[in-house]
Amino acid sequence: MNYTKSENGFTLLEVLAVIIIIGILGTIAIPKLMSSTLNARQKADVATAHQLKAALDRYQIENGVYLKSGELTVNEDGIVVNPELIPKYISKLDTTTTQQAVPNGGKKGFAIATLGTDYSIPNSESVSSTIMIYLTSDGLAAEVRAYDETLKKVLWTSAN
């Protein structure tokens, strides 16, 4: 009787080669996926800032002035509160609306600050959230800025 040996499996060398190739592809693909996720979150926050500025502009067109700095508040849960703006001009503004995770004491969501008398933005140390709403005390100006997760870089501003 003449038996022939059939090879139904892979050799150890072939399996190791496939594992090495998968490892190399993983080291290339995982950082790319992580950076694309961060970019998507930043772009989502910029889109939210655009929508917020558009809502403030619609309010200004219908009422003649923007909301004053004391008329718009953010409660302890990070929800923007004003029955004249929400839900009439924009549906909701809370921490679920923003996408970036902010480390080191910053807040995910919105914060409100007062523009200076010359309509200038306060210094960067006052940035505490990914989307900042700047209003004047007289209702003549409003600016919205979206910041990155470090709260140092402006991703978008309505002033431009």
C-alpha cells in the first residue's frame, strides 16, 4: 500500500508571517482611526457652534438685540437655560450636544462669558468649556467659539 501524506494545515512559519503582517497593519491603522475619531468630534462641536450662532442671530433679527449676558445661563448640569431661546430657536444645548471629552477640570458642554466693553474676548484663562458663548451686557453683540479638547486652540469663531 502506498499512502500519500496530505497537507491540510498551515506551517508554523506561515502562521507567524500572517500574525506579523496583521500586527504591522494594526500599528498603522489604530492611530489613524483614533485621530479620525478626534477630528469627527471636533467637527461635530464646530457644527454645534454654527447652529448656536445661527439661533442667536435669528433671535437678534426677531427681537432687535441679542440676549444679554445675564439672560442666558448654564445650570450645574451643563444645560443652557433660557425659555426665549430654547426650544424656539434651537432645540437643546446640554452636555450631550457636545462631543469632545475635556480632561483636567474643564467641562464638556457650554459656558457663558461677558464680552468686554470694546467687544473683545476675555483672556484665554476664562475658557472652561468646549463651546463658549460670549454676550454683551447691552445685547448688542454675541460671539460663539468652539475650542479643542485642551481648551487652548480655537477651532471656530463666529467673529470671522
